[in-house]
Amino acid sequence: MVTEIPTPTSADELHTWSDEVDVLVVGAGMGGASAALEAAAAGSRVLVIDRGGRLTCTTAMAGGHFYLGGGTPLQEAAGFDDTPEEMAKYLRAMSPECAPEKIEAYCEGSVEHFHWLESLGFSFERSYYPGKAVVQPGTEGLMYTGNEKCWPFNEHAAPAPRGHKPPIAGDTGGAAFVLDLALDRLDDLGVEVRFDTAATGLVVGSDGDVTGVTWKRFGQTGAIRARAVVLAAGGFVLNSEMVSAYAPRLTALMSKGMPLGNSYDDGLGIRLGESVGGVAEHMDGAFFTSPFYPPEELLKGIVVNKHGERFVNEDSYHGRVASYVFDQPDQTAYLILDSATMARPHYGFQSLVDGWETLEEMEEGLGIPAGALARTMADYNASARSGADPGFGKASEYVVPLDTPPYGAYDFTPGKAFYSGFTMGGLRVTVDGQLLRTDGSAIPGAYAVGACASNIAYDGAGYSSGTQLGEASFFGRRAGRHAATATAATVV
């Protein structure tokens, strides 16, 4: 595990270099590949190194949503009006601590980024999936992947679906498909991607600027001289010591769930950035998920804690519901249904506790204080008879009285329900990916993108599927362009 910050090597101590390039990218996931493509397109000599093999990165594990909007051709084809302004309003509501210029750039550039993704060699299917799901089950190109339609965010911005998925059926494979095309494009441009090659430290000049990377590959070691280094080495969810220190809520996944990441999501990229004066932020940010839908019928139930109280609107994005579960007393929560709404979760991540003929029996069976769940249900049902949910604003299509016994409960408690998740914090960077010091100054020659950088996505409760792939590729491209421009005027 990479827990300690590696000590940089002074360029003055190195007398030989294995390679000399303009831009060196550390990591061959979506962020790194995008940075390399743009730097190479700008005329830079580019080299990419990666500790793993081709498509062994975390990107390749993702379903494939890219969060895009502002009026993409797919949105227009599906009949949805969206603007960069409405997209920005939504993202500001979900990520209020994000630097405004990043959200503005991301939204203003989203349509162009859509075209860039398709230029890699595929087309998003011009179709819309209307259901409530984690990922489109077929090849439909567009669906809602966040809280755009959910209260209170539907009052902040006009709702629009922005989850763009490549034409790959099922829950996985979409991101690997796009990344494979990006790597093929690098091959076409003559950019070498050197796999099984690990960065071991950064090389710095006399002024503190980053001038290269030391590396190892099996029994070989060496140093690569570069005018700019782009760190794209992933997050830290597989580093138990870092998770315990910075994002302790994620420790539950180590023994009771599944960290979403590859074996090299150990924090190396973040530690490398810190080694030259970079600062990490939002390191406590964590994404959790244990989807209980589909089927949509289950959204008609209510989710309560150990005190029998609701705490979130059930039609929220699955990651938002999961994040709220982790904030409840003893992280205990249940999905309550009656016989009219009872169904089996498609993924089977939650177990059915039992069924009861009365609410009083259910309270006793779940250990909820006597009368607490009955009061919650009475209040909910009174409003639900008119299709309203004044307490939490659940969409009327999912609001029905739960008054037909017997009643059942699915257990959402971590350890009893299966959860997965990943880290969301990373290095503080500019809108162009430049690595920043504590005082806000940029470190010459150093960039960070993807999961080891902190951009729009930093909190699981405010996450929308596709944000990480979207921002990794979008800001990766900006970093690659900026690195190429900055190095063009630099003499090594």
C-alpha cells in the first residue's frame, strides 16, 4: 500500500534518462487517455505509463455513463430541451463547494465534448430510456442518472436527462468500450502506452517545478524526463490505511461490501501530488450504493431508520439514498412495503427480513420503538391518499397509501445489505488541471485529472452517474491541451 508520501528526486541527481518527452501521463484510464490524446493532437511528444495492463483500470469497470447536457444532439433527438445554464444550476445545487468556473466550463463545453467522444469512433444511440434504473438495460442512449426530477433539486433547475451511455447493453462494458477506442486512437497517433510500468516518484528541478518521473518495471528502474507530468492514477479506495484516515465511512466496505476500484486505487497519484507541495481536498467524500430498484414498484415503499422515521425521499438517486443510510443511527434502515407494493429487488442486494400482519408486530420484529412506525405510516398514508408527500416531496407517481397488510421489510443496514462504493476526494487543481499548492499557486509542470483530482464530484449524496467519467475525460482533455501549450514555449 502507498501510504507514505514518496520523496521527490532532484533532477540534478540524475545523469541518464530512459526517455525524454514533452508530456508524460501517469495512468491509462479515461482521464489519462483523454489528456494524452489532446496533448498529442496539439503536437506534443507524449508517453503514457500505467502500472496495470490494458483495460485493467477502474474506468473499464464502469457501466459507461457520461454526464453530458446543455442540449446535446441525443437530448434533442429524444425531445428534451436543456441548456448549459440549467445544467449548471443543477450541478451547483448538487456540488455547492465546487469552484464555479469548473461547473461553468463543464456545462458550456458539454455539447462539444459529446461530439469529441463520438469522434473516437462510435455514436450514442438516439433513444431514451424512461424507467427508473441504475443503468439502461439495453442500448438506449439517454436516461436520468441523478436527482434532476427529485425534490428539492427540481426546484433549482429545469429537469433534463443527462446520463449518456454508449450502445452497449447491460450494466457494464460501456466505459471499457469507449476507453478501448481512445487507446486505439493513441496507437494511431503514435503515442506509446507503456503498461506494467509504475511511477515511483516525481522528479523536480531547482525551482520546485516538476520535470519528470522515476519508474520501475519488473526488475528495471529508470527516470523519464518531461516538460509536464499529468497524474491520472486513480483514487484510494483500495488503501485501507488512507480510507481509515480520510474517509472512515468507507471502512464498512472492507469487510461488509465491495470497494469499487482496481488493485492500484491505492492513493499513489494523490501522494505523488502531495510530494511536491500539492494539497488534497474533500478526502472524506465517499460514494455508496446499494440499489433497491428496479423494479420501480419498490419506490412506492418508504425507507425508515431504527426509530421508525423517514429520512430521504425514496425516489432519489440510489447513491443519495445510500449516503443517507450511512448517516442514520447505527446505520440501520429498512424499506417498508405492503402487500400491494411488495416486489423483489432486481439486484438482490437487500434481504427480506420478514412479513407481519400488523404494524405493531413489525415494530416488535424490527426493534423499532412501539408506536413510532405506526405514526410514520399514518402520517404518510394520510397525505398519500391524495398523491402527496409533503414531508419529503417524493414524486406523485410513486406515492400510494401503504395500508394493505401483510407488511414486509427489506434490510438496508450495511453488513446485512450489500454495498459498494469508492472515494471521491483528490488533489486540488485549476480548471485546466494544474496542481495547486496550499496558497493557491500552481506548481509548474504538474497536473492531475480523473479520480486523483478534485473537480465536480466530491460527495456521494450529490453525485449523478456519469459525473466521474464525464469530468475525467473533459478535464483530462483540458489538462492535456494546457500541458501541451505550456511546454511548447519551454526549453528542456
